[in-house]
Amino acid sequence: MDLPELPKGKKRSEAKIDGKVAEWFYKNHPRSVLLEVKIKGGTLKDHQKILLDTVGSTGKFKYKFPDGRQRTPLDYVILKDADAVLAVCDGKVCECTVNGVTKFNIKV
């Protein structure tokens, strides 16, 4: 009996590239950023879009790390005058949209 071929999973994942994108912004972007990295074809979830739009228009972000049994780096992160960045990556090239307007490509 022949079984149908299973679909091949993507070997690329955001986890393989998001640290490289973050490092690029850490070294090269003059302002603080709220960064969302997607692989080309990935879907931006509603809560991510809302947060990127809010930070893109206000430049502000506050986040309380949850307390619990896991080790957390600190209690809060607060950004002022920050940019909201959506980086959509295809291989090592990422198209970055800053505050919903400015677009440029980076190579990571």
C-alpha cells in the first residue's frame, strides 16, 4: 500500500533569525525598539498589530514581567521615545517597517 507523501515542514523559523535581527537593531538603530520578527508568509496576530500600532504612534511601552517560579531578569521594562519595528525576513534579508511608515532592508 502506498501512502501519500506528507507535507514537508519549513526548516526556517523565527527562532533562527530573531536574535540576529535584534542584534542588528541593538548595534545600528539609534532609538529603543519594540521588535516583532516574522518569517515571510507568517501571520501577524491581532494583539501584535495593536501593540505595534500603539507604540508606533505614542513611542511608549511598559511591560511587567510575570512573577512566578521562573527566573526573570527584572520586574518591568519601560520604553519612551521608542520605535515599533516589524521585520519580515526572507532568508537573511529582512524588510523592516518602522512605526508603520519607514521601510528599509537589512541583511543579518
